[in-house]
Amino acid sequence: MIDSHCHLNFHKFENDYDDVIKRAEDAGITAIINTGTQISSSLWAVDLAEKYDRLFAVIGIHPHHADKPEPNWLEQLEKIAKHPKVIGIGEIGMDYYSYQSNGIVDPTVQKEIFIRQLELAHKLKLPLQIHTRNDQARTETIGILKTHTHLLQNVPGMFHCMAGSKENLKAALDLGFYVGFDGNAMYEGLPPGEPVALPELIDYAPLDRIVVETDSPYLTPPPHKGTRNEPAYGIITARFLSGIKHVSFEELVEQTDKNVYTIFSRLHV
């Protein structure tokens, strides 16, 4: 099974890459897509992809970092994107959630950085990994994508860690996007600030538009919640999804992996 979005390129993994990747392989993870959130983590994702055959990179500037890009960030991203194991642009989008380490970035700045990365992805013919959090930000993300459909690929990409309303989900699907779900789908109750429980969105989304992700080191599924998440735990999420979709685990994995290959045409394992 493919982990379609994680962050082994973050410091929480820097001391035990080999062990983490070995556990993932032993669990049945066949490929791992590491996603950047700024230039440094994007470069790190590429470094890991060079070292490990089954690792790939998606590169970009997260809206949380949109207020502090390097002066030549766009030129750097374009240069990095030419690496053969870079398979997409992300995680990019709009986010009005106030993080502990950073307040809400000016929406105007977020929008500018987002659109410039849409333009870059179009230029390079790469799919997108969209990050968006907070209902208003999600609405604006959809709005920006709708007004920039000329910049989208035939298969435009995926919404990472899908949440929000069914209307948001339908809008993403109508634009051609696939949607990723994580271990937090198994948490009790509604996600913080969200209107709909994640299992309802999973039930609503067609199986042929769903991908499995971990967002490691975050969103650890039960029974490991409270510890660092790892790609190996994506198997737990996949089993949960298979129950909601009323298919076998094997069928769930076969279809979601097919979906990942449909999104990321450069991915070859």
C-alpha cells in the first residue's frame, strides 16, 4: 500500500529513518510520498528520495509558511522540481487555523503564494497536493481553484487530509481532485472546528477517488494515538476505510494505490 502523504522529512524522524522505513516495508507499505512545507523540507524530501528507492517527493510552500519564503523561493522550487523523483507540488493552499508556532498568515499573502505555485505546477505539468484548514479557508481554496481551472492538469491532484462539509468535498471532487484520509478519521467526535465527522465524508466519497495517507508524524491512529505517527500505521487507516466502504482490505488497497498512480504519473515502484 502507498502512503500518499507524510513527512519523514521532519526532524522527528532524523535519528531513525532506516528503522521507520523498515517497519513500513514489513507492514506492507510499498511507497512513501514525503511532502515539503518550505524550501528546506522540500530539499530534505528529495534527499530522502535519492537515498531510498521507494521514497518520492512532493515540494512546495505550506500556507503556514507563506509569510516567510526565501527571496528566490519560486526559482528554487522550479529547480528542485526537475529532480526525477519529484512527483508533485504541495502542500499548498489556504489555512486560517492559528498554529501554536505561528499565527494566521495574512490571507492576501497566502493567496499570492498559492496562485504562484499553481502557475508553477501548470508550467511543469505536475499535480497538486492541496492543504486547507478552516471552513472559510477551504471555501476560498475551492474558489481560487475554480477561477484557475486553466492551470489544473486533467487529473489535478489530491486534497490532503480531507475535512469540512460534504459540499466542500463535492466541490473538490467536481474539480477532478482525489481526497486523502488519515488516522484522525478514527478519533471520537467531530474534528476541531469541522461540521461533519470524517467517517461521513469517507462514506460519501467514491472509492475510486480516495487515497490513504498518514501525515506522519501527525494524526496517529488508535491504538497508537499520543505517539509519533509512522507510515506503517497507514495499514490501520486502510483497514478502517475498508470497513466504511464495505470492501475487503485487499480491494481497498488495490483501488487506492491505483488512484495514487492516476494522480502522480511520475511515481514508479
